Amino acid sequence: MSKFTVPTRDEVSANNQAIFDNLKSKLGFVPNLYAYYAKSETALNDYLTLQGRKTTLNNKEKEVVNLVTSQINGCEYCQAAHTAIGKMNGFSDEQILEIRGGAAAFDDKLNALATFTADVVNNRGRASEAAKAAFFEAGYTEVNLIDTVVLIGDKIISNYVHNLTGFAIDFPAAPVLETATA
């Protein structure tokens, strides 16, 4: 059992209580990851601002980046959350597992994004020339590259917070990926 606890609404500041209320009205609950950020006076709002920024990536592309990054970083919380969100965005269970493995053979453009993301995360930002070339050949731009890196950074933050704390996962568990190609 984790020694790190997720605060309740009554245990956070008035500002964070208002954010909890907004999250509950939009999502139906306050995910434990967001609640944990509320231990800090500013982290929850800062993180939600980062997460809600405008991007050139569509929802499916964002989930590819989130799933690949979370798999590589071994974050079971984010794997579970983004498996659920991936399904909401039209990915099948099989496609989600493939994406988590660092590929998307069912879609050439998403495959280039998955491969690029895996290369960026695995090599700490030093993606291979081949991965970059495939990314651009698939139709992505330098603006998309920037947005992909910002999204990777967003996901690394949440991956690291959960990996350090291990608080309860409040999404259905993601299936175990037997063989990762990421």
C-alpha cells in the first residue's frame, strides 16, 4: 500500500476546491491524479492549463503520444486513463495495445507519430534521423513536432508523479502489454 494519499476536497485549498467542483461537474468525478496535484496550491491549475492548451494535434494523435509515452515510462495510472480515453476517441482494444507498443500499422500517419514518440521518449529527445524523416514524410510539420514534445512533457510529468507515489488507480486497469516494441 502506498504511503502517499490522495487528498479529499475538504483537505485542499479553496481555490483547488473550486477546481475539484468544476472537474466533478465535467467528468463526474475528480481523478486521483488531479486530486494529488491539489496538495500543491498551484500545481493542479498549472497542470490543467498545460493539458488544456491549444495544439495542432487532433484527439487521436494526442492519445497516441499519451499511450506511447505512458507505456515507455511504465505508468500504470496513465496507461489505464488513456486506454479509456483512447476508446472514447475511437480506438479499438487491439489498436490501443499496438499503440502502446510503439506502432500503429493500421494508420500510416499515426504509425509515424507513434514511432517518433517512442524514439523521442526512449532517447530523451534525441530521436533518430529516420524517425524524424518518417514523421515529416507522414505530413507532420515542425509545429507538430513542437506540440508533440510539449505533450510528451505533459505526460512525463503525470507519469513521474504516479510512478513516485503509486496512489490508487481510479480507471479500469489497462491490459498488460505482453511484448512492447516501443
